[in-house]
Amino acid sequence: MLDYSKEPVNDYFLIDMKSFYSSVECVERNLDPLTAELVVMSRADNTGSGLTLAVSPTAKSKYGITNVSRPRD
């Protein structure tokens, strides 16, 4: 059994950043972040064909889109 009594004790504060950027975009557009189907894309001229930068949870589950997907995927 390990003795943890000599280990340092610290407090941690964590924020869940899951879908943070897509949630911010939804709020900016007066959409509900939990139900909106939002995908934030980069411009095609920057990456050759565009890249998904942020995807709302609904769009992820409904369409199977992930971050860093390409439009052709």
C-alpha cells in the first residue's frame, strides 16, 4: 500500500472545454449550443480544401463530423 501522506496537496480547478468554440459561435448567433448543428470551417485557400475547426455536439453525433475533418470527408 502506498503512503500518500508525504505527497504535496494541491487544489485544481478544471473547466470542460468540450465544444467550447462551437458553443461560443452558437451563443454569438443566438442559437442553442446543445441543439444547433453548427460547423466552423477554415477558408479553403488557407489549407487547400478547408478544415473543420469546431463542431457542435449535435453535428458531431448526427453527421459523424469531427474536428480537423475536411469537407470531402
